[in-house]
Amino acid sequence: MNRVVFVQPQNNFILRIRFADGMTKHIDVRPFIGDGISAQLADQEYFQRVAIDEGGGIFWPNGYDFCPEFLHEDVPEIIPV
């Protein structure tokens, strides 16, 4: 299993993520922001509060999270503007 070792929020709800295997990806989180628990992420200040959890995934204080394998294997990389 891969782990996130670095996460940095960017503008426009983009995350720059580096994994333990050295891969770096820019991920657009906007498609995952909707109703319910993810709605708070629509606030850019709140979005900036992303952190790495003990399992190597990422999370926000409200408990919304992404597992590292999903980020590494399934979420497409975008080219930041």
C-alpha cells in the first residue's frame, strides 16, 4: 500500500500530493465536493486545513477523507494552471 507523505493545498481546490514511492500528483478535489460532509471543503480556507492521517491518507477536521490507494490509483492527475 502506498502512503501520502506530503500534501499541499493549491488554488482552485487542487492538492499537490507526493506518495512514498516518489510519485507526485496534482488532484482536483472539486468533483468530490457536494452536499453533506464534503460541503465544507467548498470554503477555500477550510480546504487549506487538509492533513495526512496515520494510515497515509488525507483528511480534513470534519472527518472527510481519502485513502491513499484511491488517490494513487484511481484519481486522475490534472495539469495545474
